Amino acid sequence: MVWIAPSGADRPTEDKRALEEWGRARGVHLSAPSSAATPAIAVDLSIGDLVEQALEKARDASSALDADLTEHFLARAESLVRAHPELPESAWLMAEVERGWSARWGRLPPIDADRASSAWRRARGLDGGRRAGLGEVAATASDFEVPFVLSLSGNADARIDGVHVAAGSLLATAGEHQLTLAREGRLVWAGWIGVTEGATVQVAVPSPPACSSEELSKVTIYGGAVRAEGTRCPRWIVAQPGPREGVLYVATCSVDHCGVLLEWSVGGTDTLIPDARPYPGFHWPAWATWTLVGVGAAAIAGTTLALTGVFPEGTIDTPFVSNGLHRMESNVPALGYATKSEAPSRRPR
């Protein structure tokens, strides 16, 4: 059961009673969504310390003009960052790795100015850039962003290089970028994505457990209709408080399809035709009203006629009189059979 109400509002006692009566009237047991949640990705912050140590050793080796040792520690730092995109500082750490490669190709033989400039630009695309330090040469070519599309299969809070973004058309520098997806404050996906001009990056967001609070937290009511895209719970209901305590609007749902929100009141006298009043703003068809009124009128008329004796049982009464036994037939033909009296019929004078 999903209860939709203003933030912080609790269910009054009469609303709870109304829900219980609604369930009993239909022979169902209502329960709150389960507390199960999508498994969160564990983040080991000590990995960042290992990357920092490898970068520091690479700088020392570069200062000593040892190209082999510089490449060794830079490769170690890069492999750690690539293996752990879930770190909050992964984009920043990768940018520092790229600047390390830029310094290696810019000052240690064999020198490759193009590779050094490309590495510096990739770093600037990851963290926005910084001033060149001792032994570093900043790339002079300006960066430019390219359009691409981020497509997500489910609801999640997305961040590219630590910056919050919305799924759809985006701009970013060409190259690799860190992408993280979170739901309810928990990290559920992390990885490196390649961005090129006009590319579409599709990511399958892990689905929350069916019938859980996490799955049903996105259910909304808009314009009198329930919206439950992506819900996989096989059978559930939505309830919303009505205009007064003890009056609810309830809709039954299956997976991501929900019926119309209809009114239900606690202890009401109109429960012979339950849920007869729809959610405000919903147009109740005229034919349905006439059908309900017609059925009710027929039931009332039938009860009235039965009570006034319009449909009495046909009978044959045999009363005793002072001048003998005789048979008196009613005006309405008998329904069934009766045994005739064997005594002769005599009329009193």
C-alpha cells in the first residue's frame, strides 16, 4: 500500500480505519512496502591514498630523469583509478595522472610534444584545469565541448566528473569521463564513459527490489491519475487523503498500471455501491450513473412491493363455520397444489 500525502503529514486514526475497512471489504491484507533496497557500491577511500602515493613517486622519478620508473608509477596510479570509478575524487585523480603523463612526454626522452599536449587537454576536460606546476607545460590549444546524449534505463541521480547532470542532451569534452549513478543517496553504478561528438551513452540503471519503498517512492498523482512508470510490483494500491478525515481516494494497481482513484469513506452508508464517487476532476460517464441508479431503483421497488403484499402466496383456506365445513378460494390462483375437501360444500341460508 502506497500512502500519498503532503510531506510530514501522518494518517489520522479515521483514515487508518478507512483503509482497514477497504481491505476487509475486498478480502485483502494491506501492508507497507518492503524496506529492501538496491545494493549500494562500497567505497574504499584508502584507494585514493594509494593513487596519491603512486603519483608522488612518479614525480620524484621524473625529477630524477628516470623515464622507466616514472612510467611504472604512472601506470600503477592509472590502473587503480580505472578500477575504482566509484571514488568521489576519481575524475580529479585521473586528471592528475594525465598531467603526469604530460610531464613525462614533455621533458623526458623520447619527448613527444603532441602526446604531452593531448594529455594536458584531457586533464583539463576532467577537472576544469589548473595552473602548470614545476616541470609541467600547459597545452596552449583551447578545449571545445561536443554534444552527446546520456540515456538511462531507470531513475537515478547522475554525475559526470562529480557534477550533477540530467539525462538527455549534454555537452562535454571528447574523451573519457567519470559517471556515477545514485538512488536515495546510495551509489548504485559507477564507470568510465567515452564521449565523442553525436554519441549516445546508454547505461542500464540497476532496478530496485519489487514492492519496495525505493521502487514505489517515485509514484505520483497528477491530474487525478496515478503515474507509476517502471513499477514491477504485481499487486498494490495507492491511497490519498480526501477532503475530510475518514474519507480516502483509493486506486488498485498491477505492475505499472493503475485504475481510477475512487472515494471510500469509513463507516459510510453508501457502501452498498462501494467506490461510487470518483476522484475530483474525473468525469464519471453518464451511462454508468444511469446503470447504478436503475439497479438501486429496481431493488427498492422490489422490496416495497413485497412488503405491501402485491405478490402474496396463493393459498386455499379451509375455515370452520357454524353451519358446516366449506372451502373458500382466494381471488389469486394458488401457486402449487392443495388437497380438496371430501365434505360436500353447503352454503348457509
